[in-house]
Amino acid sequence: MNLSEIFAPGLLAGRRALVTGGGTGIGLAIARELGRLGAAVTLAARSEERLEAAARDLRSAGIDAKARKLNIRKDDEVTALFDAMVAANELPDILINNAGGQFVADPLEVSANGFRAVVDLNLQGTWQMTRAFAERLIPTGRKGTIVNIVLSTFDGSPMMVHSAAARAGVVNMTKSLAYAWGPKGITLNSIAPGTIDTDALDAYGRDAMDAWGKRLPVARLGAPDEIAWAAAFLCSPAGAYITGTTLIVDGGQHLMGADR
């Protein structure tokens, strides 16, 4: 098995992780890092073909990886997934809520349906996954870890007002549930990435994104592995006393203000 560059081998041995949006980008990087540390991982996303390819790639690296097709916006699919995992004795004790998305638009060009769709995916979908995870794990008495991947939009994001609003909801939901479920053995935290160098940036123009990276305090774009390392830390024993917080991993982007 390929070993982590950062963490000790076997750090997460015996644990099982479910990673939404796990077929590409940040989600796949997190799944790979958790798998390198010994966790069994299940990738979930809408594209079955992409998921299967990602799972095969992980298995070729010696990682116990499976793929399950899922649309987190559909509560019946979320319920069916968790029921199937329970039936297969594969209930995860780590949930990485990474699935999400948005589009860039002037606020006045965002329709009611467009705003609703982004909130439904990023906030409602995350809630459905989180609730389904907790209602099955808590009765077992096992401890659990939830990590929600949001965005670094703490000074506002005028061209992504829909996503900024939805992600703010996830951050507050994380705090609220950390308080509610801490006594039940579940910790919840968020990670707020800045601009991470994945294939998704191609939709915004590669040259523009590279130029943006040079404007950041660290003068570069982030790497998917840097988000994966943060997630692994929060899932590890080192993160066991951390709950209800948001770890900003954005190269200093949050220091630049909304007018950037």
C-alpha cells in the first residue's frame, strides 16, 4: 500500500469512511488518504462510471475501496444507501460530506430555482447524509466523526451568493450538531478550502485561476492532498477533542476580504 506522506501507518485501521463526491478532486484525495491510513472507504457520487474507476484505482494501491452511486439530494437514495451498508455490516464511523457544487453568477442573475438548487445540494443534502449517519450510528454506541467540506467565504462571495449562504448554513449546522451529539460520541467539524487545484478549475479558466493563486498570501493554489491531510487529522485521535469548529485551509484567502 502507498503510505501517507504525513501520518503514521495504520492510524485509522479498523475504521470505515463514507466519502460523498468521492470520485474526483478533493473527495478522492480524502478517500485515498484515509485508505492509506488503514480505513476501509466507500466512495459515493452520482457518476457510477467515474466512481468505479476511482475505486479500482484505490484498490490497485492496496486500499479497501467500494463505490456506491448516490444523489445526496434524494432522501430516499440516502436512506437506501445507509440501509444497504448496515445490511452488509459496513456502517461507517467516518462521514466526509464533500459532495456539493455551485455556479458563478451576478446575484441579480440567480433565479429562485437556481438559488434553491444550490441550497438543496449543499445544505439540505448535507443534512440528509448527516442525519442518516447519526441515527444509525448512535444506537450502536460506537464513536463517530463527521467532516463537512464547505468553502472559504467568510467575508462574503458576491458572485456565489447562493453557495455562500448554503455553506454558512452547513457551518452553523455543524456547530449545532456538535453540541447535540458530542455526548453521544460524535464529533463534527468543517473544513473550508480556498481555491484548490483540481480539474474543476478548468471551468473558470486555468490562466485566471493560476493568476488568482499568485495573489494569495501564500502565492499559490492549494493541492487536494492538503485538504485530505486536514480531514485525516480531524478523523485521527489527534482530532478527538476538536468539535464544532471550522478549519480554514485557504492559503490566507480569508484575510483578503470580499472585494478581491
